[in-house]
Amino acid sequence: MTLFSFLNKFTSRCRFQTVLTGILIGDACGSPYEGRMVTGNAIGPYTDDTEQALGIANWLASGDHSLKNLKVQLQGVFSGPQRGYGAGQADFLQDKPTRKDSFGNGAAMRVACIGCYGKDAAQVIKLATLQCQLTHKHPEAVAGAVTIALAVFLAKQGKSLDSLPKLYLQALMPEAGRKYNCSLQAVESVPPAMQAVIDGKNFESTLNKALAYGNDTDTIAAMACAIAAMKYGIPKQRLKKVLAAHKDNQKLYRVICRYR
Ligand SMILES: [Mg+2]
């Protein structure tokens, strides 16, 4: 390994820590309100969003970007269906038969670290699409995952979301004035997450705007906060609150911090 490639790996690992911490915060602040249209300031345990995003980080860091290894890595972080997993994803992780063409937001919620890892937009799109193949081959799910990964990639470079290639993302960018039902469908939850990033002025306001959408609150907030973390960094006070609220949040954060 050359010094350059070592430093490069080191830098991308640090960014994994930032993005994963953003996801943990969004997830834990949204989980008390999952499936509800009311939101507030309660903080809950992390859910499938954080766990599966960590699986993607481990997959990227392992250097083996095969689908076989992806399944191993996603299974490696799976602590059980009670962690807010959808039935299809839980079956997949437990080696039960399940369809591979979900149009849900499961691939978009776990994808963010690919935006840190990719050296250019083409690699980000390639890896974001590849990781959909196991479970989320539906075009809407793929577009959702590519949208989130590219948004993180642009945030890493300090670029605005206006630079998103519209050719790929038209279907999943927020439409002016449209009311999304914020369900677990990618096409109904990625646009509000993107809108929260567009409307947010800093990490806190992005988080609050994402939470205000309700319904699949944890996932919308996790996706928005992944991008906001890369854009603004992590506010220490918020992280402190999230870690103080639950022991299992603290435990997972220690795992995330291995990406130093
Ligand atoms: Mg969840």
C-alpha cells in the first residue's frame, strides 16, 4: 500500500464516522415517531437504518465489493427483526426466501457511506446501484439509493444539490408543492428527506424539518442527517443528548468510532 492510498483510506474512514453518526442521530430522534404523523423531542433507540448503514460501511472498508460479501456484512450487523426491520429485509437477512425487487427505502437508508467512498460520481452511482441488487432492484428503490449517495458525495465536495445529475434523479427529487405521504416507499420518503436538506440551514434545522414530515420518520431523518452531517458536521450537544438517552445508542456509537 502506498502512502497516498493509505491516507486516502484513512480519510474516507473518517468520513464514514461522520455520516454514520448523522444517521444514528436522525434514526434515534425519529424512531419514537415511526409510523406516526406527530413528532416531538423524544429520543429512542437506533433502528435498522443505522445497523444496515454500518453494514455498508463495513462492506466498503473490507475491500471486497462482491454481492456475496455484501450479504455477509449486512447479516453481520443484524441484531434481530425487532430492531424495526421490514418483513422482507428481515427474511433476507435470515436466509429466508424473499423477493429482490422491493420499491421500499431500505437501500436508500443504508447507502450513504458510498457517497463518502466513491472517488467520482460514476463510482458512487455504480456501487449505489450494485448494493440494491440483493433486495431493492425496483427502479424507484435504485433511484432513491443513487439520489442519497450522490447527495452525500456532493456535500463532501462542498457542492450544492443543484449539481445532482437530473437525468438520473428526476424521479426522486422533490417536486415543488407536492405533498408526499412519507411512507416506506422510496418514491414517497427520499423526496421529503431531500427537501429537508434543501430547506435546512444547518444540521439541527435539517433534522427538525425531516422529523416534521412524520410517518417513516426515522428513515427520513436518517437519510437527511447523513447528508447534513457531511455538509455541516455533527453538533456535539445533539450527539451528547442522543448518546445519553439510551445505552444501546452509546454502544453502537463506540462501534462507529472505530472508523477513525
Ligand atoms: Mg428504521
